[in-house]
Amino acid sequence: MSNYIIGLTGGIASGKSAVSARFAALGISIADADIAARAVVAPGQPALQAIASHFGASVLQADGQLDRAALRRIVFADPLARSELEAITHPAIRAEMIAQCQQASSAYAIAAIPLLAEVGRKQYPWINRVLVIDVPRQVQLQRLIARDSIDQALAESMIAAQAQRSARLAMADDVLDNSGTPDQLDAPIAALHARYLALAGQA
């Protein structure tokens, strides 16, 4: 069980997955909020039952799976509905993340939370330290356009929908600059790994 947890976050197309994969290659357990979000709405889970009770059977497919497209249409058309959905899912996601971190066998664990700056660190009081994966906006824009094969206007709107870069940096204990090539991650990740091992040993 890991009792030292690093919250990893960053803007869209900043390279969070690449960084997480490198920590995983070092033997560090990764709890991923995106994976947890899918797990808590699987058939039979209390969160899915609560969603169906609140939004109606139309958000379920015939096989009992969540109809994500139907739910998306509801919540994106109504900010209140989106808040109601988050009130159901976010506590379940956080509980799943805690469970994954507690089950980790590595000296420390990483909780990858893309929207940490949006929801606030207070929602995750069990995180000991925050690592922000940072890239300049222009690099972020170029990578997002290339990754998703979208135009600049859509990429700009996707970036604008997230927390500002300054907000993420303000909550950071550590910042990893990922504006270079993938090979340039090796040295800073090795240094962070050594630091986190030391901190976990003192916890």
C-alpha cells in the first residue's frame, strides 16, 4: 500500500499519458481518473443506477450500458444537469482513485487527474504533492491539432474550456516541462522519481 500520493495533471495535449507511462515503466502504480470514470458507470455500479434514476432510462442502452451520447446531449445542453451528473460521479471517481492508490504496491503512487485544476485540490485532500505537466500554449495547440486532426478554431475552444495554464502552475509543487522531445523527459522524470522515493520514505 502506498501512503504517498502524487497528483499528476496538465492541460489537454500536454503529454500526461506519456509521462504516466514512464513512471509506470519505473514500477510506479498509476491510478487514472479517466479509467476510474468509466469503471464507476459500469453496469451494476451504484453511480450508474443513480444516473438512470435521475436522468431516466433513456440514458441506458438495451444491454444496460450507459448511453454516453444520450447523456452527453442532456448535460451539454443544460449546465444544471451537468452539475447534477458531476455530483453523482465525482465522489464515486474519487473513491475509486483512493482505492487504487491504497492497493498500490509501489513506494508511492500517482493519481492522474486531468481536471485537478478545474475541481480544485481540496477535493483530493489525500494527495501529498501535485506534479503539473506543462507546455507553452502554442505547443499545446500544435499538438492538439495534429493529434485529433482538427482545425485551429476547435483546438482553441477545447483549450479555452479548461483551466488556465496559470491556474495549474499555481497549484503545482513540481512542474515538468514537456515542450521538447520524448527523450528529453528521461532525465527530469528520473530526478522526480528519486525525489518522490525519498519523500515517500519519510512519510
